[in-house]
Amino acid sequence: MKHKNFTRKIFIQVFLFFLLLSSSAFSETKKWTIMVYLAADNNLEKSAIDDFLEMSNVGSDDNINILVQLDRINGYDSRYDNWTICHRFYVTPNMEPTESNSVPDWGDGKGGREVNMGSKKTLTDFVRWGVEKYPAEKYAIILWNHGSGWKSLQEEKPIFAYKEICWDDTSGDKLSMKEVREALENVGEYIHLIGFDACLMGMLEVATEIKSLGEVMVASEEIEPISGWDFEGFLTALKQNPNMSAHQLGTTIVDTYINHGEVDNYGETLSAIDLTKISDFNSKFNSLLEKIIDLNTEWLNVYISRQSTQIFDTRVFLDIKDFLENLSNNSYNQEIISLTQETINSFEDLIIKNYSANGYNANGLSIYFPAHSGTIDKDYRSEVILFASETLWKSFLQSFISADIFSGYMRIYKENFTSGLPLNWSVVDGYQDGKTWELKSANSYSSYLTLPYMVVDSDASGDVDMDEQLISEFYDFDKYSVVYLSFNHYFRKYTSEKADVDIRVGNGNWQTLKRYQGSSSEGKVFIDITSFAAGKKDVKIRWRYYDANFDWYWAVDDVEFLVFSREPLGVGDVNSDGRIDIADVILSLRISIGLDVTINSTTYKHPYTTDIIELADMNEDDKVNISDVILILRKSLSLD
């Protein structure tokens, strides 16, 4: 009996011991493990060490683990014994990145070694080690290096040597987005926040690639300044509130990034994206793309919308929301407008936090968007990125770049200044000092300009104030229902000068169509002036350059108008402009309740003429009421 009691005692003690171990292990599971993949085997070595020191100014504690894999190279920074291999660190407060402070065993009996940071296996090994060795309730992985979005820029020779992400000079390798996805898939653990402290990674293609692997993505649409993220700032905030959700941490990273480090010359951007909503956005986006492709009549609007959209360093990465808003404003098709608005709403829903500085119209994500008549990158395919197979965007691009965007339009009133300033044009010298618009006959500023052309040159004028106007003759568009203004130009920005394109009808006031300010602009410009000019006579255009003093210049050439006359469609086309849209719905509603209506500059009062009644009487019952309004509305939405 004594033996049995002794055995029971031993069993209870062993059970309590393991229970204690289990309880201790459970209590040691922290709130967050932050893993930073510092790929500094390149010319960013100094910045990597600076960022390591930012992290060590905070350090791990009882709630958060801060892990770093730092790969260095010779020749860029000799601090901390100038070691040139790769080490892992469990970052504690005030730790220095010396070899003696590194983790001595990576789980295979060995510590630091030379690795290829451009290999997906290297990334998998680091993240898997972090998850297994330092478990937490939530995980974040931050890829740190040069970046170029979804593709490599090796052939384009950019200003900085960024190539996809995590470039390793020793191995000559880098990580593609496909490799990043596969590396994290191989870890087998949900990563709550995936961050890219690198240039140009804030793209829909990037977000789509990793949408099933994590909850939040943080990345920049534009080139980042060399200082990158504020590691000390957001880690301090996380240390103070370790119960942050992934959404909150993403927001904090963006907030602390603002005004961190040196001011750059590009315009800082950073956003936190809800990856769980990417699929819904792509679905809405697909519906819009499918409709545009099927209609095959929206390409001029797409062209004009793209032209006005915020671009980033590569000039083929464009802001998605800016493009969609431009398309909604430029299109006359109510179904396109409706689908575009649904897509915009879905986009806004996936943006957790967005920041853009210096006048950038950056709304959170960009997209690869080559110009009309351009080429699509050979690697923009499903074997390289998921986005190319999961959406219709590549089909859209193929249709766009080969489309006859001017089909059905006529070019009229062309002026290329070959005979000097035209007789009925005028120049207004704002300060009567002879420093104003003039004919340029030698040394072209741009490939878009053919000598001669008109230019106002603040740089050549020197230290004088400028408010200079180039004003066209009167044009008549009374026979046309759609009118576009087109011209080639080069606005070279220096400080705060402005360049406005204005329109005036008759003796009315000048109204601004477009303003250039804050960044240079070059190329062919298309502006829809239908709402101002269609059906009107005595229309003038003005190019006004002002608030300039010893700045650069603005040059204009090849002014012309593209016009189109739509044949009236009959019943439903109340204003006889060749389309049935919301304008006809409003007119029919006003007629149904006896209000005045104005059609083609003529005002009709109740009782209306027979021809007006016939145009709005959809059900042919010789009267206009709410039934007709509903039928016209359905027609405008292509429901009937």
C-alpha cells in the first residue's frame, strides 16, 4: 500500500511538473513576432545598419519578439567589425549588430553564414525559424531592400538599382513576387502583416499575389526615401500597445512613416491594404473591364483618363483609383459610370490607411498600365504573376494598346504654328515687358514638339514675374455633340509656377479645364470640352502661364479638335444628342411634372409642343408620366 501511495505521489508530481511546463510555455507565447528580412548584401548596407539600430532602440520585451536576418557586403559600411556574411538576431534593447550578439544556432547547429537573400528557400527558412522558435499570437514579416513592384527592371536601367525585391549582389539573385508567395506558402503559417520597406511595391499585382497569405499589406506606390520606415516609431507604439490588431499595426506603420527621415525628391507614399478584400475588388474590377472590352467604344475615354492619372517612377505604374475616377468623369455611358463607381467603392473599402505627400494623387495601390500603341511586358503573364490570370486586365491592355481610339471622330481646326502666330490668335503680355509667349524656331525642348511652336520661357526671361496668355481664335462647334481639345505640350516645372488651360464661350467668363502644377508634364493632351463647347459658337481656348519667376517653361504645339456628331435616336433621346442617358431621364421627369425644360438652348414650357411629348413618351400613350421616366431610366442603364 505504501508503494502504491508513493507511485501516486510521483505520478502527481510529474503531472504537475508537465502542467507547469505547459502553463509556462503558454504564458510565454507573446502577442507579436516581428520578422525583418534585411537584405543588405548591396549598396543599402548603411541604411540597413541604421534601421537595425532603430529597432534595437526599442528591443524585444515580454510581449513582442523582434527578429532580424541581416546580410551584409563589403564596401559600403565598415561599422561593427565590417562582417560580410549573414547573421540572425533576437533584438534586445540597445543591442549592437555585432557577430557576438547574433544568434549562434539557427536550429541546425550552426550560426552565421553566407546566404542568398534572393532565394525563396532563404526567406522560408528565416520565417519558419521565427515562427517555430519565437511563437506569438500574430506574425509580421517585413521585406527590406530595393523594390520594383511585380517585375524586374534590369533592362530599363533605372536611377536606383532596384530589381523586384531583396537583391543580393553576392549571388546576383533577387526575389520575384511569385517566389515571395511560394516562400511564405512553404512556411505554412498565416502571416498577419506582410510589409515591403522598398520602392514601388504598393501594387494591385503584388497584393493579389499574397492575398491568401495574410491579413494586411503595407507598401509604397512610389520610390521610398533612403531612410525608409520609422522602425523605432512603430515598434515603440506596438510595445506600448501589444494588443494591436494587424489593421492597427498597419495604420501605425503608415502614421509613423510620415515626415520620417530626410525629405525626398519624389513624393512619399505608403498605404496599409486589407488583403482579405482584394478578391472582392478584383471581381468588381473584372465586371468593369469586361464591359469596356465588349463595348469597344470607350477607348478614347480610357486614353484620356490614363493621360490624367497619377504616374509613378517607371511611368507605366499608375494609381488605380485616380484612373477609375477619371474614367467615371470622362465616360458618357451610364453602365460604365455605374460599374466604375462600384469598383471605386470596393477599392475604398480595402484601403485601411493611405498617405501621400507633395501633391501626389496616390490613393493606395498602383497598377501596370503601358501606354496606347506601347507594348506589354513579356513577363506580364500567369506563369509570373497570379493577377494576369485571375483578372481580365491583360486582355484589357491588349485591346487598349491596339485600339483605334479615334474611330468615328473627325479632326478639325488644326494649328501647328508653321506660319507663325495665326492672324486671329493673340498674346497677352502680363507685365508689358516683352517676356511672354513667342514662336520657337530652333532647338526643340521635346520630341512631342515640332519646330516651330509657341513657348513661354521663364528660365530665359530671368528674374521677372510672369502672367502670360496665349489665346486662340473663335471656333464654332454648333454642329457637333461631342468635342475634344487636343494639343502637344511640355510643361517643365521648377518651383510653384502654374499653367492653366481655359475655355470661354462668347463673352462669358474664362473657365479652367486643366491645371499643371507641382510636377512636370509632357506629351499629347486630350481634354473633353463637350459640356462647354458642343452645340456652341464662339468658343476660345487660352493657355495661361503665371506665378512664375525664373522658373522653367511651357511649350504648346499641334492644337486641334476631335469632334463627333451623334444622330438623334428618337423616342427616349429627349435632348436629341444621340444617346439616352441621365440627362434624358431628368428632362423626362421635369416634363412629367410640368416644369420648364431647356433643350439645345431652347426653353419649353407647359403645355409642351407635340415633338417634345413624342420624344419622352416611351409607352406611346400620348402623355408623359412616371412610367415613361422609369422606362427611359432603364434604357439609360441598358436594362432594356
